[in-house]
Amino acid sequence: MEDVVSVIHENGIGQITLNRPKALNSLNTSMLMKIKETLTAWRNDDRVVVILLDGAGEKGFCAGGDIKMLYAAKDSEAKKLEALTFFEVEYNVDLMVAEYPKPIVAILDGIVMGGGVGLSYGASHRIITEKTKWAMPEMNIGFFPDVGAAYFLNQTPGYIGRYLALTSEVIAKEDILYSRAADHYIETANLTEFMEAFLQGDWKANNINDSITTFIQDFESSLAMEKSNLARFKEKIDQHFSYETVEAIIASLSRDSDTFSVQIKETILSKSPTSVKVTLQQLIRGEGESLKTCLATDKIIAKRFLSHDDFYEGVRSVIIDKDQNPQYQYHKLSDVTDQLVESFFQK
């Protein structure tokens, strides 16, 4: 069975479907290479005027990268090189999607996390449903939010990007739109009808981006943005996450006794101190930078994490042994020096 299925429809649609539903369409190097080859071939193919990007199965668009593949790099230099190749190809594809000269419509139904976010973030039209669960969960495994997160998390209102990165919070429809991580909301009850109509539409007309937007609007439903938790807590998030060090953020949270602040403090302190400190610095350095620049920095940081024991310990505790009890080498914020953080940004 092909893990990426690509087909050109007669009406100008090139459809790319991630096809590993049992693995929640998690990405590996082979899949990314196929996507890259397909997008390259279709760039100058007059038969294709718009790309439809979706995932097979009912559970998710893409749960991220294949973490077990990365864990194999722990004791093997050859596997470490394979992991680095994965990151290089992944980041290249993410940038290709963002810079693609033809519209890309991404159907983000179900789980959209990590590498799935990176793959689809640059799409011209991003559609979510009430089943969409969006997150950058890398902090949970002692890693960092990569795939250009320092670029797109800085596009969120205020300091919500820092909040999402440091907590790995899973967000749903209203919060996804509020965070500018998607453009349109279509209820699953209408999604099949939308897909059928889209695949039968005539997309050879001029002003195709506007035409697609208008077409989607005929199927989308409105959301009550006052139901967005991120919007409701934005003032507090900005208050706490505007600081430039993790220690200052924790100190700010400690000064509040409300449930929100207490829970967020506990959440951050449960993560790998190295991951938390590197990630905050990553986001600070990414402010105002291009996606291309942020992805280049991600490649440097990812390589460093592949030589960092706490990353493998994080993966072990969550993915391998599933005991949820990581024993990090650097287990307190004070154990992580500025010099150690800086080393993650050095080529």
C-alpha cells in the first residue's frame, strides 16, 4: 500500500493523500520524499492548477513525525544520519508548501500535530472541523517545536505562541482560528459534500485563490470566537509570557494563585528544563525572521537534540516504555546554563 497517494483529477486538481491511517499518517522520510517529488513535478504541470492535501482515515490528518524512527538514533551513528536526513527533507517540504506558486487546500480533520502542522501551515487554504485537535507537542518528549514554529507561533496574537510552545497544549476549533493556525471551519457533516463538490469543480478559471475562498465559504460554518479559551485568557498569557527567561515566566505565574496560572506553572515545570529553555530562546530569536530562516535554525537545533540524552529519555518515557516518568539529566531549570542553551544554536 502506498503511504502517499497522488492523483491528478481532470478538472485541474492534484490530490496528495497521506496514507498511513493506522499510524495517524505520521511522516517518515519516504513519505516526505514522495510529497516533494510530486510537488516538484506538478509545479510546471499545466494539468494541475490547485493542490488538495488530506489524510486517509477518520482519526487525523497527520500526527507528526515518526518518533520511533528518531529514537533509533540513540545508539547508532547511521540512524542519526537517517534522522538528520528526515529533518532536512521535512523542512524543505514545509518551505516548499509555503512558497508553492499554486494554491494548496489542506483538509485538517482530526489530529494535526507537530510535523502535520509544519506540512500544512504554509497552505493557502487551511480547513479545520470540530474534530481537529491541533498542537505542537514536542515539549512532551524532551524535544522542541520545530518545523518553523519560531516563525508561525510568533504570528499568533500577543504571546500565545510562547504559551502554546511551552505547554504543548492541544487546542480545538475556536482556539485554532484565533491562533491564526487555520483559515476556515467546516463541520464534518458538510465535509463530504464539500470534498465531492470541490473535486467536481472547474478550477481552470482566473483568480483561482479568490474562487477557492468563495467556494469554501459556501460550506463553512461560523464559530463564536468568544468561546476561545485563548482569547479569554490572552491578557493573563501576555502578562506571564512576555518575560525573556523561563525563570521570570515561572516567577510571574507564581505570583498568581488562580487555577489557570497554577496549572500552567505545573505544566511547564513538568517538561524537560533543557527543552523549555531552548524553546523560549528559539522563539525569541525567531521574532521577525522568515520561515526559511527559522527552518534553518531548526535544523541546527534538531541536530543538537539528537546528541542530547534528555531527548531520548523523553521519548522513552512517552513513546517507548510509556511510564510517563522521565528521569532527565538536567531535571531543574537551574541545571540548564546559558552556555548550554547557546550550544543548541551553534552549527
